Amino acid sequence: MYARAVARGRRPELYATFRVPDTPAGRFEMIAWQVLVELAALAERGEEARRLGQEMVDRMFVDMDRSLRELGVGDLSVGREMNKLGEAWQARIALAERVLPPPGATAAPEQVAELAAFLERNAAGDEGDAPVDGAGLARDIMDTLVLLRSAPDAG
């Protein structure tokens, strides 16, 4: 599931069409939201599915730790950077709880707008030079959630 979320978060159109910078900050944002929609699809499928979701989050943070080290972040700084990523993740969970619609519901326009505004502010980090298409990204995330929930092996 995590590999599937990463593959969706690395789709070229996210970077070319929606103007997410192909940077560590941009990649984190896209992968985080793909993991969040996987978790939302799993949440309604019982305790075993929720356990799988936690394993996926654990794998994501192991992967983020590895990525930081590959980027040359020193051993002494990795912990601090991982704490920052953990805080960022918690903020995204709180937002996802507000904006991702429950099963069978469609996202209200204000939910999509809140997600779009967040993505416009955060997807580029400090490295973007063109405005991110938050509205397009928000629609893409909502569409992915609908697809995951409708799949026989959702999540």
C-alpha cells in the first residue's frame, strides 16, 4: 500500500500540471496526502485494516528517515528533522479529518477549498517559484479517495 501511495505521489502530472516543485518538500506533501487517502479508505474496513494503515505510516517514516540520510542530513540532525516531519504529519491528519468526506459522501465545496488553500501554502515549501494549483490538487486527492473507496480491495 505504501509503495502504491508513493507511486501516486510521484506521478509526473502532479509536478508538471499542478506545479508542485519536485523537491523534498513537494514530494513529502504529495506522498503524505496519498497515504492519508489510503488511511481514509482503510478506516471504514475494520480493525485489521486500521492495523495495516499504522504499518503503512510506520513504513512511511522509515522511508523518510532513509531519504533524509540520502540527502546528506547528518546523523545528529536526522532526529530534529524527523520531529519536524512528525509535526507536519499531525497537522495533515487534523486537516484530513476535517476535509476528507465520510464514506458515501461527497466533499463539500468548503472542504475542497480548505484543502486547496492548504496545498497552495504548503506544497511548495520554501522552494517553489510558481504558484501551486491547490484546487487541482485538492480535486485529484478527492478523486483518488473515491477510487480507493470503490475498489474491491480498497486501501
